[in-house]
Amino acid sequence: MLVPRHPPDWSGDPPPAPYDESSGGAEARAAAGALPLSTRFRLGADITPIQAEFLKKNGFLLFDRVADTSEVSLILAEVDRVEAELKASGRERVNGVPVWFSPDPDGNDYMVRMGFSSQYSPALSAFVRDPRFEPVRRLIGEDARIGEREKDGVVFNRYVNAPGSIRPNLAWHTDALRDVFYNWKMPGPMLNVGLHFDRIRPTEGGLRLLPGTHTQGVFSTLFSKIHFVTQRADARELAVETWPGDLSVHDGRMWHRVESSPKTGWASLRRSMYVPYVIDAELQKHENSPTPMYLRLFDRIFRWRAARARRRLGG
């Protein structure tokens, strides 16, 4: 079996996930409301009423170790392989979406974000289409499909806190900004489905959410924080603690960010993979697809920062 370059930390057992009772209506709402925000759920054949009510109230769900140890290792090794393939070919974009590299703790180029990752890996494609994820698909919509060649496809993120790193964190943002600007109203639920591949404790950085802000209005979405600029902690934020193999579902309308690890070097590494579930008609992306304007801007910024970091490290 393929072995990843940086195997994840599997230490410590997570708390049990006992909240799978199937009750509906007021009973489910009361049960969900009494649960702590740190509750971990089990992913079964269906989303239970309590899980649905927890998501409705708080805007997110965390499922306990949906992928096992062998699958986590396989996925991480596959991403390492795809990275090597892209670097060897000199590819800077896939289907019009930039692939971003940044200096790693050893001073080498390290892939920090790649879209359409499953396009280069039959193993990744088979994993995201596994029947165990059917309850998540149906949660998003009976007609939902996995958009492996739509939007940015299956996105793999790697955050590492090292000298010259262009992506040790990600500032506060919502995924509703574009819709609000175009329509001046909040869109419907926008559920992000992420797999997590590292043991991240609350003190070690990682995903931060503001529970309940998925129901905010237009003004709060536009002005309560500066998108992709504001990074300071919020007293209301939840640090999402993960074990390798965990699956999260969070509403993209809520404020969320990625906190830098206080550790440096490879000990700070955090990896995640986001799977796009699509309902509306979307264009199929291909090798000649244009790069969206907003991605062109980010691409120029990130490539300038990466080039400056390489010069500084080389000097």
C-alpha cells in the first residue's frame, strides 16, 4: 500500500458519539438543543432527526472517523503522488483553476491547494463516490450530485506554518458573498462537506466556525468582518477538533476561517479535502476553461508572495 510522506497522528481516542436516537419534531429539537457544540455524531444509513435539527440550529455537523486508517493513508499518499506528477509536468492550472505551491519546512515547493484532485486519481474518485456518503448527498438534496468536474472539483488543502509559507491560515469569510453582491439577498443553504486527515486539538489551529451565523442577514454577511482579511479570534468561535478520517458538514453562509498552528515545521501540518455537491446547473470544466476573475487576483497575490518567499529563503 502507498505510504504518505507525513503520516497523520492517530493518538488518543475521541469521545464517544452516542447521539443517534431517531426521534422527530419537538423531541428532536429539544435533544439537539441540549447537545454541546463539540458533539461528534455517527454517520449511518440516514441523517437522524436529531442530527438534522443540530445542523439547522448550529449550521454544522461533525461525523466521527468516516474514513478508516487505511483509507486516510491511501488518500494522503495519492495526493503526494499527484503533487509529484504536477510538479514534474510544470502544471500551474487544472481546468482553469490555479494550483498553489509554497515553500515547505525544508525549503521545497509544496502544494497547498489543488482543485479537481480526483481527476488525477481513480482512487480518490472512487472514495468520494462511496455509498457511505449517500446520507450526506441526500441531506443536500435528492437531486444532488458530486461535481468532480464542476466548480473547483474535489479540492485538497494543505496548511503548514513554515518560513515563507503563503497559506498557514485562511482569514474569516463566508461562501455567500458572491450571491449577496449579485442578488442583494441571502442564498439558500450552502453545505460544505470536508474530510479531515490530521489530529487537530483546539489549541493547535484548524477550522473555526461561528455557530448560528448561517441565518444572518445581508448586512452582517457584508460588514461584520472583512472577508479574507480579518483574522483575529472571535469570542463566539468554535474550534473544530478533529481526528484523521472525520467528516464535517458546515453551512457556507456562516463565518468560518482556518487558524494558524502555533507549532512550526511539519508538526503544524493540517490537511483537508472538500467534496462539491451540486444541485443547480453548472458548467463542466475542461482543460481550456478560463480562470475566473477573482481567482486570477488571488493567483497573482499568492504567486507574488511565493516568489518573494523563495528569494528570501534563497538569500
